[in-house]
Amino acid sequence: MGSRLDGRHALITGGGTGIGAAAAAQLNAAGARISLLGRRLEPLKAIAESVGGTPVQCDVTDPDRLRAAFDDARAANGPIEMLVVNAGIAESAPFHKMTRESWDRIIGVNLTAAFACSREAIGDLLKSENGRLVFVASVASLRGVPYASHYAASKHGLLGLMRSLAAEYAKTNLTTNAVCPGYVDTPMTDQSVARVSEITGRSQDQARDAITNMNASGRLVDPDAIGNVISMLCLPMSRDINGAAITIDGGTSA
């Protein structure tokens, strides 16, 4: 079994920034052809240019557009042999102030769209000799998160989906796994810093320090480290890793 992904097609949602962009770089370095999905075309184009990939603008919560986007990716790069479900959003609010609209938005992007993306790719993945499905979950998949119960619920659900698919397809060539990062040095964390600053009245620097120190290492996780694990999970030699939730959080979950 090989340590390369030469010519195999990897589709990454939320591929224009952060973890998605890092996964694209790592998978491309291993030889994969890359399709990048996201709502904002300009960041997608920039990352696609750097990896020789295909940018496809898509809101993953729009079923019709999602179906067309996956077809566009296939037309450019062939059947989907690796799917990295990375698109996600985060919000925060005390539970007694949380709105149904906010709940539906978080669940829609982080969980329902993950189901929809998996459904769109499952036929291709099962036909591949080494099909790979990787969900980008969170340490919030593993514990409760004050002021973000909707986010934690969506990420807990993502692990339930992952483990169920891993069990259902265990006797096939498809593996299904998840990575569970702590706080990562990405634009999403920048948004969290801004929210904490606004809610608490702390300065941006104080808010960033507070979030950073929630990782046991006292530093934000490098997106490239997560991209590296995603790439490893996609290798043919990783066929016996199935149903795993791999934490990447500097020891917070130890």
C-alpha cells in the first residue's frame, strides 16, 4: 500500500481558508487532485491557484447548488475518492438568549450540510479502492461548551454521523473518521475573539489570550498540523483507521 495519493480526487468543503486550505495543500503535496467548495469565490481561487485545484462556489446549505457543485467538481477532476467535510460556522450566546434561528443556522451548516455532502459523494466513495471520508469536528464534539450549546450539539452530532457511517461501511473500502481540533489559528478563531471581546468588554488581546489558554499548550493549533492528519487519514496505508475521532488540541483532552 502506498504513501501517495497520485491522481486521486479530493473534494474539500470550506476550502478557501484555515483548515480547509491547509488540507488542500497537504493533500496536493501527496499528489491528489483538488476541488475546493466555499461560499466566497475569491479565497477559493487563491488557494486553488496555489494547489492547481478547481474552485467551485457553493453554499452547502442549498441542496440544488450543492448537487450541481459536486457535479462540477467531478467534471473537472473525476469521481470523488476523498471527501473532507470542513465547512462550519460558530456563534455564541447564553442559552436563555439563544434563538431558534441561530440554532437552525448552526445545525444546518455544521450537521445537516455534512449529511448532504456525504450523501452526494457516497456513491463515488464506495466505488473507490480507497474511499476516504473525513469530518472536521472539534473538541466541542467531546464535551459541553458554555455559551455555545448549539455549536457543541452540532459537533456531537457530527461524531455520531461519523461513527455510524464507519460502522455501516466497515466491510467496504471506505473509511470514515473525524479530526477534533482545539482552538486553531484561523479566521474562525479571530471571529470568536471578536465575540468574546464584545460580550465581556475585554480588549482584543485579552480575549485572544483567554481563548489561546483554553488549549493546554497555551498556543493556538497550527492549521497545517490538522491538514497533515487529514492527509494521513486519506492515505491507502491508513485503511485500518476507521471510526476514529482524533484530537488535535495540544493536550487539552489528555
